[in-house]
Amino acid sequence: MELRRRRLLQWAAGAAVVAGTRRIARADGYPSRPVRILVGYAPGGETDITARLIGPWLSERLGQQFVVENRPGASGNIAAEAVARASPDGSTLLLVAANNATNATLYENLPFNFMRDIAPIASICRDSFVMVVNPAFPAKTVPEFIAYAKSNRGKLNMGASGAGSGSQLFGELFKAMAGVEFAAVNYRGVGAALPDLMAGRLEVMFIPVPSALGYVKAGTLRALGVTATSRVDVFPDVPPIGESVPGYEAISFTGLGAPAQTPAEIVALLNKQVNAALADPTFTARVRELGMQPFAGSPAEFGKFIADETEKWGKVIRTAGIKVE
């Protein structure tokens, strides 16, 4: 465990100095050709949406096309491996997502090491999840849900979008911290589970705010709490779960990464442009409309954040005994 922690910290500390001995490209003149942003998921999700927001911004500012390329599969590992193996010249980037942090524990024999092989460039968005129930469910608040769950042990089911998904992990953390029990029922995505939740065959789900927004506003789902430590713009009346379960916080996130040994000048240039987007009122308004929060920072800060998330969710995965099939 201590060795694992040291490796996490070494990777985070080295995020600001990603240039290695192979300096293939320089920032002056970069990019000299179109840049691919690989997304490890199908079009339409949070990660894909983030890529399609930042891509045009970078294209306009840097004078080359930043093309989004979807490489779904293996919980984002296919895209991550492709970027890890790519030439470190800034022409292939990864849209980093929360699963890249959790996969380090979920998958025991990955053919790449995310912390070693991917250089963090910039964080982009933080994305809260929301704890939702069927409107007919007896609980209208998180404390009421906890009380109900404790008096109905072994009777509740939680929908999840696959083993090791954010929806499962956020629920497992809630279980542990709130002292309640419910069984995780895995589906092939949030959309596949929602009909069972709305039909009353599931009691609770933790899903991304953007995925829940339309259902909550339409009254077909009831929001009990958000997983962030503060209220989110699109759900101003929904309190953080942490107000009822002290210390609870669970967020998803997106950012940009590049192959290790990508020159520091390129990383710095891309970080500067991403942070410029996150300071632009029009860009950030669009991010907030989608239920996400701008999340700016340096490469080193992003690296430390991912290292901390890797350690945090690794503990949850091991404690809950979560295995991928």
C-alpha cells in the first residue's frame, strides 16, 4: 500500500515536468497538423460532450483542427492505451475521465500504467452525481432515506451502470459512510437502468447530474441530494449529501492528457488555452448549463488530483470487493 502511495505521489509531483529525453516537438509552431482527442466512450456522454466543447476552442485558438475521435470499450482503457502508445508530439491527446483513476484498481493486468504513461495537461470539468429515487418512494430527503434503509435492511436495490462505474462506486461510498445496506444491480449504462427505477423495481440510483436533469424537472424522478460538497447550479434546491453524511463527497471529472514525455512547452501551451476557456463567460455558461462545473488548474494540480482520486476509489473498490467481468 505504501509503495502504491509513493508511486501516486511521484506521478503527481512529476506532472509539471513531463518533458523527457525524447523532445520530438516544440511549442513554437505547434500544432503543425491536426490533433486527435481520443474519447474512450461512445458519443453523447459527459466525456464526449466535454471533448466537443474544448475541441473547437482549441482549434480556433491554435489554428489547427482538434478532432474528436471516439474509441469506446473496456471502460475507457482502449483509448487510454492508444494515447499511451502514441508519439509524444502533442498530435494525440486523451480526454481523461474519472474511470481512468478507478481502472488502476479495477483492472489488475492492464498493458499500460496510466500514471506512468499519461502526462496530465489540464482539468476541464467537475461533474456531480445526484441521488435519485422514484417519486413514490417514501423518503423525500437523505436522512429519511437512511432511516428507511436501516429499517428495511436487505430489501433495497441500487441500480448501477456497470461494475466499477461511478454510479456503483458513489453508492458504495454512501453505504459505507451512512451505515446502510442495499444491493447493487448492474446494467449496461444509466439509460438501461432508469426504466426499472421509474417502475419501482429499484429503490435508488446515483447518476450524473446531466443524465438526471430532464427526469427530475419532469417529476419522473425525485432528487434527494447531490454528491458534491456544494449545491449545483441546475439543482439549487437539492442539498449536498454531505450535509447529512459528514465528509461524503464523490465527483466525476474530465480533463486532457497526453503521452508521457510530451514536451513541457506543449503541455504548458495546451494548459494555458484550456484555462483561458474556463475563464471565458460564454464557454463556462455552456458548461454550467449542462450541469457541470468548470475545473481549472495547472498540470501538477491535475496530476495530484488524479492521484488522490486513484487512492480514494481504490480503497472503496477493495473494501466492497468490486470485480469487473
